[in-house]
Amino acid sequence: MPMFQVKPVCGGDVKIDLPTCMYKLPNVHAQQGNSCSSEHALQNGEVDPAVKVLEARQDEILRKLYELKAAVEGLAKTVNTPDADLDVTVSSSFSSQSSSSTMLKGSTDLDTLLGKDLGALRDIVINANPAQPPVTLLVLHSLLCQRYQVLSTVHVHSSVSNVSPQLLSCLGPRHPDSYARHLFQLGFTLIWKDVPKLEMKFSVRNMCPIEGEANVARFLFKLLAPYPSDHAAATLVDSWVDTAFFQLAEGSTKERAAVLRALNSALGRSTWTAGPEFSLADVACYCCVLRSGSAASVPANVQRWIKACENLGHFGPAKLLLQ
Amino acid sequence: MTKEGVQGVTEEEQQAQSKKALKKQQKEAEKAAKKAEKQAKLAAEQQSTDEDDFAKDRYGVSVMVQSQQKLGKQCFLVLRQQQFNVQALVAVGDRASKQMVKFAANINKESIVDVEAVVRKVEQKIESCSQQDVELHIERIFVISQAEPRLPLQLEDAIRPDGEGEEEGRATVNQDTRLDNRVIDLRTTTSQAIFRLQSGVCQLFRDTLTKKGFVEIQTPKIISAASEGGANVFTVSYFKTSAYLAQSPQLYKQMCICADFDKVFCVGPVFRAEDSNTHRHLTEFVGLDIEMAFNYHYHEVIDSITDTMVQIFKGLRDNFQTEIQTVNKQFPSEPFKFLEPTLRLEYTEAVAMLHEAGVEMGDEDDLSTPNEKLLGRLVKEKYDTDFYVLDKYPLAVRPFYTMPDPNNPKYSNSYDMFMRGEEILSGAQRVHDPELLTERALHHQIDLEKIKSYIDSFRYGAPPHGGGGIGLERVCMLYLGLHNVRQTSMFPRDPKRLTP
């Protein structure tokens, strides 16, 4: 006989459902509804028809854009010749969409020119002496701003006691986004310093500093447009740049007069200094002619060419500084 | 005896006395004669005379005797006052007697003397003194306070640059000896220059900020709760309980901003109980702290702080060149360079520069000290500046009260400033919303009870604000290019030193 009797705790006839499957996984072949949009092909290779339509629309729009671009470029060419009636200087001082941005043809890619993007602002540092402001670089800076998003800053080094306010604001007003450096593609940092010769530093590990206004101008221009592929034309551009910086800017009165005569005859043969296209030679010659102070007493072709340069609108800050 | 006898005796005595008396009188006469001689001499010395020298000047100064050299009938002394010293000469002549020359030669070094002399031009420059084109010809010299004959350290050794000492086999004084005998070590011209420059930094700090509209406040140093983390505080017994010494005036600066002071700064001691025996850590130092409310963007705070620093550097460059040159004689270094406005780089740029230089680090890692130094060198190479700001630090490495970046949750609105590759300021925009602050504190696993009063101070209207603090000694050390912060702290405190 049992000692204690306990009432049964649970009923004896509870039905238990035993599972047949040990682990359950989500179906890998199921189509994902709202995930990343890059995955648009179904498992069997067919493309969703809705996406196809979208792609076709995108191609159509791109084609239209290219046509528009070609049309505008054509218009720009007619406008940029010296005998245009349209005065571009007023409208294009700081508007980013002016047609003169397309005058420099040729595509350049910052990655190929300046090295792989390491995820940080590519900062070009220029150390200049306030006694000799680099006017060509200011013009090139203005051209760069048209082409890329440039963060420009001006600093004064401790080796210089004071700098005129004109020099401090030579790169234009501060960009409203300048608090976020990573939003920009290129940095242009101008430091007024007591240096004997202008120098530029970019990547301290891979490049040595570049000295001399002419050489820095060449580097910066390469960011805008490649040199003419024809070697003769490229050499012509180079020789004009050198002539401008050595004889026009620093030469005696006789040398300067000789250069102006040569310039006159060159401009008689073509629209721009080194051929039919606007090039670095024009920037260099313009700035050096203005800096030498003989802008008033130049031959006829040179006068016309000066007006043409000023029509382009980028030479405004340079002219302001040289006055 | 009869009276006569007595008389006779007294007479004898008198005679004997008179002999003694005569001797005495003789001696006295001699003394009197000597005295008279001396007095005559003094009188002679006191006579004012006309010199034909154009550089006639008589002045009484309280100077210290630095050293003497006796050469026969002449004695050369070097007299010193703070940063400057001058050669003085005592020569036997109608002004000075041989005894005077001997007396001058025997004065202990570092005694304080009172001197009356004539300033004379010299043909040959005196290289060993700061005043190189004049010397003093002493006419009167008195010792006001005598120094002990044996000094624990010699000032010539203390001022010798380290390299020179090793080359020529002469002694230099090592740091511990200097710090143990700080009173004498502080007398060197180098120390005088350093601390005058430090006083200049403090003054320029106050002046610049006051001009910008800041209000100076004094915050309490005995506090009830550790402000920045709890691990490195000194505990003091406070009646029946204990209290802590403030690690930073952070909490009270922020309360002042909430109390509608808009812009405040404070200068006061900071106590950090870190057991770090490095060249740049002290347990007690002077903190210069700034806090301000801003209107649109926390960059206004950065601009304010960097402008203050640039004004300090400019003030030192323009007004303290003598002091900088004096320090450079013993501790040569490159002059300090900076840019105006100050260079501001972003953390991502710094990481890219370090990657380019071959350093491996993650995007959200904190900068280690060697990396900071390397970065300082890279920035110096590219931009030629010793002072720059690094903005937008990753949120993970900053304290809980740092405001996160609204555009990128991985980063924060915080910044560090560096001088010569070493960090001098750590600052940020602070979280001014109590809900967000609570959330951030919980994320960092901080006990909310301990910081309850801190969070409460933001519940009654708090403007967005930010700030930062610098250490006075560290800034001076880095500006002058010195290598140990104890050189710029008058009576330094570190884990191993509590006196003087």
C-alpha cells in the first residue's frame, strides 16, 4: 500500500505535437522587397520590366543632355571670340554656370593628376611673398573655382607682420560651406610668408615643392586642361609663358618693347597668343603686361587681345590687385 | 697699618695703577689713532668728487654679488639684478683702501650688497655680462644680507647649456638638484626670463579675452563629485565627510553659461591625480579655461579660441624678444611659427596624411602620442606652422558630454589644438539638452546619480555652448621649445615631488 497519495498534477492524456523539422531558415531564394536597389535581376536572369523602362528613360535624358551641352559649347565658341558684342564680364564675375567654363576643352580627372583620393581634402599650399603677389595664380584660381569645388583660404604667416586687407581678400569671399572641408574636391591655401621665391607644396611625401610663379602656373593649368597634344603647339605655349615671366615682367624697357612687338605680330596671325585656343600663354602674358605697367601704350592687336581677355571675366581680381 | 702706610700703599697702588693706566691709555690712544685714521679714510671716501668722465652717474642699487675675482690690488665683481648682470671693479686708489679690496674679495657669493659707484664706458666689450659696454667703479660697498659660504649649486653651472658642459668637462646641474634648491635655481637669468614670459602669457590671455567681452570668474576647487571620470582625483577630508579637488572647472564654467554670462574664462589651479611621470604631466598646474555660448555654429568658439592664442603668440613675439633670446642661449630651439587665421584640419584629413606616411590606424581610433608628433611634423612640413586645430574627432573617443555631429553620427563637434606636435587643448561643443545628455551618459555607462546636479543645471534653459582649456606651463614649454614642463613650473608638483 502506498504511503502518501498525491492527486495527479496534470492530466495524463495531453497531446504533444512533436516537430518534424529541427532548424528553420528563411528562404534564400525569396525575392527581397525593400532592400538595396542595386539588386534588380531575378534569379533566372530576367530583368524586371519596370527597371528596364527606367533605364531607357535615363538614357534618353542623358542623350538630350549631351546634345544640349554640344549646342552650348558651340554658342560659347562664338561668344568667346574677340569681336563678340556680348559683354560677359558683368554677368560672370561669380556666377558658377557661365558659358566660359566650357572654353577649356579636354577632360581631366583629379584622381589621375593628383593621385588616388585618400578620403581627405586635396590641399594645394602656396607660399607667396606679399611684396610680389602672384597675379597669374589668382586668375588660375578663379578658373579652378569654375571647374571644381574649391575651398580657398588665405593665411598670414608669423614671419610677416602685416598684410594689406586687399591681399587678404584676394581669393574672394568665404564660401558658405567652408566649415565642412570634406565637401570640397580641392583646397587652395594661400599663405603670405617671407619667402625669397614663390613655392607650392602639395603632397609632401610624393612631390618636392615647386618653385617659381611660372612653374606653379603650369601645374595649376594642367588641372584645368591638358597641354595641346601637338608637341610644337605645347612648346609654343611654354615658350610664351617663359617669355612673359622673364622678359616681360623682369626685363629692361628694350626687352619689354621687343616682346610686345613679337606679341603683336603673333596676335595678328591668330586669335590667341599661342594659336586659336585660349591657353596658359594668354594668362601669363596678360598678367605680365599689366604688371609691367605699359598696358596703355601697347600696339593695336595687343590692345584688342587685352579687351578679349577681360571679356572672359576671370581677369577681374587680377586687374583689381594690380591697380 | 697707619694711614701713612695705607697712603703709601695707595700711592704705590696709584703708581702701579698709573702704570697700568698709562698702558691702557697708550692702547686707547693707539685705538683712537686707528679709529681716527679709519674715520679719516671714510671721510675721504665720502667726499664727492668731480670726475672728468662724461658717464658720471651715482646710484645705489640692491644687487646680488654673483662672483668675485681678486687680482692683486683690484677686485672684479659681477653684480646681478634679475635678468641682467654687470661687471664692477674695486681698485686700490684714493677711493678704496687695501682693506676694502680685501673685504670685497671675501664677500660670499649670492650676498646682497649696497653699492655706490661710478658708471664708466669700457673700450673692450665684456662678453660674460649682459651689460657689455659699461662697468662700475665702486666707491662704497656694504653687505646687506650675507649668504652662506657653501652654496648647494653654483649659478654658472646652472646656466650652462647641457652640450657645452659635457664637451668641456665642466659641470651642469641636473633637474632634481635644481628643483630641490629652487630658490637659488630661480635666480638664473634663464629662469627669470622663462617666468617673465609666463607672466606675459597670462596677462595677454586676460587682456585679449576681456577685449572680446569675456567675464573672468573664479570657480570652487573643493567639489563634491568628480567631474571628469573619477579615477584621477585627490580626496580631501571635509569635516565629517570627504570631498575632492577639482580636476577641471568644466562643470562650473558650464553652469555660468546657463546662468546667462554668455562668455566666461577662468585662471586657476587644476589637480589631476594621474600617476604619470612624463615630461609633460604635473599633478597640479595652472589651467586657463574658456567657455562661451555661440549663435550659429560651434566654429565660432574655435575661431574665438584660436584668435586668442594667435594674439598671445603675437604679443610674445613682439614684446618678449629679450626673454626668448635669453632662454635660447641655454636651451636653443627653433622660433615658434604660426598662421593667421589658424590652420584648421579635419580628423579625416589627418588620418589620410598618416596613412600616406605609412601609419596604420582605423578611422575611429584616437591618435596616440607618437602619431600626434608625426602628424605635427607632417603639418609643419606642408604648411610651416607649429600651431593648428584638428576638428571633428570621432565620437567614440570623446567624453560623454560632447555633442555628436548632426551630419555624421560617427563624428563629434569636438577639436584638439596642437603646439609643436603636442596637444595643448581638448575642447568641444557641449551637450546642452538634458535628455540627450542622459542618453549619452547611459551609453558611456556612467552612474546618473553622481551627475544628477550637472544634468539638472541644463533643465532651466541652456544656450548651445562650447569651450576648452589650456595648461599655462605646457603652453610656455612648447612656445619656447623646452623639453620638460618642470622648467616652466615654479614649484612643480608630480607624483614624486611635494616640496619645496
